[in-house]
Amino acid sequence: MATPSASDAIVVTGLGALTPIGHSVDAFWTHLLAGTSGARRITKFDTTDFRTEIACEVRDFDPEDHGIDFKSARRQDLFSQYALAVAREALRDADLAPDDLPEEERNQFGVVFGTGIGGGTMFMEQAEVNYERGPRRISPFFVPMMISNMAAGLIAMEYGLGGPNHCTVSACASGNDAIADGLMLLKQGQADRMLVGGTEASINELCLGGFGAMRALSTRNDDPQTASRPFDVDRDGFVAGEGAGALILERREAAEARGARIYAELCGFGKSNDAHHYAAPDPEGKGAARAMRQALDDADVAPESVDHINLHATSTPAGDPVETSAVKRVFGEHAYAINCSATKSMTGHLLGAAGAIEAVATVLAVVNDEVPPTINTETLDDGCDLDYTLHESKQRPVNVALANAFGFGGHNTTLAFRKVEG
């Protein structure tokens, strides 16, 4: 495979983050490096009858702080508001004001935003209205507020972006899939710029009740801040999270021509499916390994060049050792020289937004040559023997990094990022 020229490279020029540990990219990164846990007791609903009473909520979110007026907010589900918030930050970070762009440039500016569940809270609330008061009392905004593609649609409407626009829905791989789709659209010449990411706002009775019924969630209710403990022998499930992340992608040549700050190159991706089970990973990690290998091939990167992996690492009994095994399958002995991170130990699992905020974290690791820690892990489980960067961040060269995202349905998507010199 020929190495692409610098002018062909797709680079990241803007970032946005809204997370349980920070409402901006700077706050998110600061708290990641500090090892801050976002897990608390749930405040969004009464947890009296729930096995799990903890989550990583986005607290103190005010739409008006993110440019969303009160009237508009009333007609938007929270997952769309989160998406609009990070889109605004990413555009400002990239020094792009769509209103100042000519129409032909806005028509070449696309949006792909992923979500695993979409307007789940709106769905639950309006189902209750239908049951208690009848179909004539259902909100006329129910469908446009609930459907998963509306986050991408609203971003386009807000900024007049007429380029390719769609939503990826592939469970917990949705955010990575949105970023990969943006990369493909740029490489195919379907767009000149892409705003990509993922969003989720699913801390509600129905979603938490459903995950609880699957026994997928941690029940460490007496100590929520240590509940997400990837690779630990005592882990007992994931901690649900919410929020959003966004990246601006464009060609390096165009970014340099307008004097944009370039964070890193998005140099490849890999996709696969376990073809095994609707919720459990393939026990040998074959699908996860294929996704990582394909990302390396797409980026034309040798396995020995990888310095850091942001692991999917949800803190579930089945998932963590399988991902560890997959990394060793792909990298062999070099696996032990890679600094891995399980940032869900701090943010919880943001489902369809997980890949997006973890891509932001991966880009920042490349930029700053610093790997975020994995917190809460005290005793490694059998077979979990990689360098997970436990307890404290580590400064080291990070020239190439991968970000993994795996989802129910067997979906696996890995992104590859590379440092940009000069």
C-alpha cells in the first residue's frame, strides 16, 4: 500500500466534548489526566426499585450556555442538545464560522453523528402519555425529537451545512463509525469538510432498567466512584454514561491553506463483525483483532509503530479479557510496549457517544504525548496483563494511536491517528 501524500491526508482541526467529567475539551482532558471519576448516584429519576442506582451523568447542563435558546431546547431531545453543544465547540475550535463561508463551501460541509439509542427519554415519556391519556395527546414533536438522525439534521440546520448528512446507529461502535464514515466521504470527494461524532442521553428508567435486566451494569451502589474498574478481578459490569464528542475533519492541504491548527491525522480505520452473539463478544476476540489489523493496514502502519490504544474496556466480565486477548493477537510481544487506557473507568460508558469522546482523548494523547490513566483497577484479572497505565497518566512519545469501539450486535470499529509533523 502506498503511503498517501501530505496533501491527501485527512486531519483533525477541531474538537468538542461534553462529558460527565467536563463540559469542554479542556475540562475533559484535565480531569482525564487527573483520574477523576464521573460516577455518582443517579439524580435524573427515582432509583428505588432499580438494582443499579449509579451512573455518570452530565450534571448542571444548561442549553443556553451552549447557544441553544429556551424555545429551541423545548423542541429537542437532550441527545440532540448535547450534539449541538459539541458541534459548536468543535467549529469554534477549528476557527470555522459557517455563516462566513460561501454557499458552495457550506454545501461541501457534511455531518455524520452517531447514537446508540437516540431520543430514548422522549420515547419513554410519550409512550406513557399514550398509555395514560391516549394517542391524541402525543406531542407533535415526538417523532422529530426522538428519531436518531435528528442530531445530525439539527446541526446542519443550525449552521446551514448542505453536505452529506446521516446518522450511524451501531450500538457502542456508533461514534467510531460516524468518524470512519466522515473519513470515507472526504477520501471519495463527496465533501471537503466533515463534522463527525456521537451523542447519547440515555440515563432514564427504561434504558437503565433494560441494561439492568441483562445484568450488564455494575451494582456497586455504595461506592459509585470506583464502580467502573476495567480488568479488575472484582469488576461487575459497566457504569452508564452520557454526553457527546465531535471532531472536524478536512484535508491537510486545505487546512494548512487557511492557517488552521492541526491536531493529528486520522490515518485509517477498520471494521468487522463478530458474527457470534447479539450481546456477548466472540470469546477469542477474532472480530476485534480483524478491526485493529484493518485499521493498521488502512493507515499503512506497522504494528510496532503503535504507542497507545484507547481500549473499549467497559469493565464487563466478558469484554475486558477478550479485548486484551485481541490486542495480543494483533501485536504479539509489542503489545506489552503499548500504553493502553480505559477511559471509561472515569467517564462511564457513553454507548453511542463513547467512541467520539474517546477519539477526542486519543487525539489529545497524540498531541500532548501523554496517555490518560485507567483508574480503580487494583487486582488484575487472569489474562489481563497489558500495560493499562494504571492510576496515573504517563508522558511518553505517542506518534501512532488506536481507538477501539465494540458494540452489541458484534460491531467492531477501530480508528488510527498519527502525529502530524511540521
